[in-house]
Amino acid sequence: MRKRQLSLLFFLVIFVFKSNAQEQPVFTEIPLNNPDAFDNPGSNWVMASDVIANMDKEGELKPVRGTGILVNLNSKKSRSHLITKEQFGDVEIELDFMMAKGSNSGIYLQGRYEVQLFDSWTKTNPSYSDCGGIYQRWDDAKNKGFEGTAPLVNVARAPGLWQHLQIRFRAPRFDNKGTKIENARFESVYLNGVLVQQQIGLTGPTRSSLSDEETATGPLMIQGDHGNLAIRHIKYRSIHSENDTPEKIRMPNPILIDPGEKPYLLRSFLSYGNKMITHAISVGNPNQVNYSYDLKRGALLQIWRGRFADATDLWLSRGEPYQRIVPLGSVVTLSDAPSLAVLNDKMQTPWPDSISFDEVQTHGYVLDPNKTPTYQYSIYGATVNDKIFSPGANGIRREIIARDAPANLYHRIVASKKIEWIRKGWYAVDDKSYYISIDEKLQPVIRQSGALWELLVPIVKSDVPVSYSLIW
């Protein structure tokens, strides 16, 4: 384990907007029910209502007929960029995007300054050319690139999953003679809710821009000649005042924990929505795939990709009042409900939201030689072993064995507003936020319960583990 008090600006400084700043306008969404907002988009840009990727097949994206999504399916005959008719200066941009496996694209502010979009899934040491990077400039005379800024951390998700990008951009400034007096800059870039760039100045346009001439305004451009991707929910708003530049507030040196060569286990309180989980354990892995678990309910609470944890609250003022840790990556929230329940009717009996303190007996956990924990507890008369580990950088693997299980005992893998069957043994969850991979021989059941859909698995044999993967 490495406990480090880092001096990175990323962790030492937070930004707040000055209270006297001019009130910002609401976001305007670019409609994607027709191509009218764009300047002669090529035939490689296809309207769709949904899109499905094969994360095992290079470049594959399959659009579903309809509108609301634009899908780039470039070919040798058609590989044009997508360029807005509207011109932008100082602007905030937000959008969702989905990458095909191995795909490469980018979003250019003013058609000149690129934030890279790339299938950087599972990469632990990103460069400027990875997702969320500010792409390098190019010197034709030297045939060499220069500048370029890597994202602070790689939180890119798997091919075929929706990702979210937020960009706050300042245009270059010019005097009344047209001479540039201030460089363009990215004030902030957030990828999947995590800050990956801040206050990055640009001495000129990045490589493959629409033009090398800098101006006060320009269009938004999405690269269409490198690889397949889908976009939706593009929205923008202008930044009116220089006073809207974030004000820096220095914070105490944080206590950040990263695992070493083996998993690192950390007991703490954990903020979970409006609750405080008091018996939480969080596990950080060297491959930057991490999770939190509730020891009292056997519940897998959350998973995240990126750095492990900020433990400052455990030490600051002797841990009072919170005694909690804060994940440092892009978090996918799961459920704090019990993982196991007896359902007399698998389609109708509601899943319990909670369980009494006396109904579950926690027996702690054991570690294998790789420091991977198996959690042990008793519930409904069954003795449960719950092993959660990361066999690779793809995600989390979970294996549950319940010995002496009563009749009609089920494990709930997930509850979500949306569960989509992708192909045999594969499901996309929560509007394609993550995947679940499970052997169909375990007889998974999808049912609707109130406003949610649930994926359940019966505990049939005490010597056969319920085993599945969460991939994101």
C-alpha cells in the first residue's frame, strides 16, 4: 500500500464560481431528430433511436431505426466530420458518447482545439491521445508533435457503454488590431463525472483542426474520419463574464490511498446517497478497478474505475464527525439492499429493502494468497461465502456459495430502471452504464418490481457458485 500526500493541483485545489458572477443561461440542447443543426453532414452520420455495440468486435456499432442519436459509421467512401452551423466563443458543452471497440475520434472546440475521444478502456497510464486528453499540436517542418496533455486519470468505460463529457472552454482573445493577446484554454474537462483536465492553455490549434487560423468564435466539430462512435444529448450554454472564471480555494493536503501490488482493504463509514453505511469495506486493486461492500447486508454498494480513495476524513480532526472515505474514480452506484432473500413467488414477492440486525450474522472475511477477500455470513439459516475480485482490468467478478440454503432462496444481481438483453449471457444495465455477464445455465430471471427491473438468480445447489461479472 502507498499512502501519499500528493501535491497535484488536481487534489489540492477545488474551484468555486464567484457569487457575484453574472447568472448563467440554461443549457440549449441541439436537436438530433434531423441534421438541420449541422453543416452538410456526410452519409456516414446516421440517425438512430438506440445503438448496440459488440465489445468483442472492432469498430462495430449497430444503429436502431429512429432519432435522438447520431451514429458515425465511416467508410472509405464517406468519413466526413460533423460540424455545427452555430459558432461558439466562451462556452460550456455537455454530451454523451459511445465508442466502438478500438475506435478513435475527438471533439474540437471552435473546430480547432481537440478533446480526445478514444477507446481507452482499462488503460492505467493514459497519454494525451487517450480519452479525455488534450491532443497535441503538430510541427510540419519537423514532422513532430508537441504539447498535448494527458488526462489526470483514465475513467473511460467499455465499448458500447454511454459516457458523459463536460467541457468548459475559453476562446482566445484579440486586441482591436486582431492580434492575439490571450491563448484559448480548457478551464475544465470532466469525463464520467471525474475532473480529468483543468486550466490547460493552448498556444494554437491542435492537430487535424479545421483551420490553423485562430478566431474569436468557431463551430463545434466531432471527428468522423477515424472511427465509429455515437453521440446524444449535446447541449451548450455561453459563458458571459470573465468573473465566471473559477476561483481557487486551497484545501489541506489530502490523504490519498492507492494500492500497491495487491488489493488494499479499508474499513470505514461510507456516504451512500442520504445514508451513512457504518459497516463498509472498500477494496482498491492495482488495476484501478475498485468497489465498496456492506458487511452487515452482504451488499455490493458501488464500483468505480480510477484512483482508489481519499481517506482524509478518517484522520482529519481524529475522524470526527464522518470517519468516511471518498472514492476517487467514476462511481457506478449499485444497491444497499440485502443480496439474498427468500421469495415464495419469484415473480411477485417484493425484494426486501432491508434486513433486521439479528437476521444476519457477520463472520468477517478471509484472504487468499493474493489478498482477495471472501466475505462470510449467515442468513436465513444458510452459510454464505461471497468472493469479489478483479481477475483483470475489465471489471469485477463475484462468486456466491450458500450452503444449507432454504427453499426459494434467490440472489439479486441488480435492480435498475432498465435492463437490456444484449446477447446470450450479456445484459446492459441502467441505460448502458455497465454490463453484466452471466452463465445462462444459472437460470437468471428478469422481473419488474414497481418502477424497477430486477435480475435474479435462484440458489439451486449449495456446491455450485452463483458467478457473474460486472463490466464497465
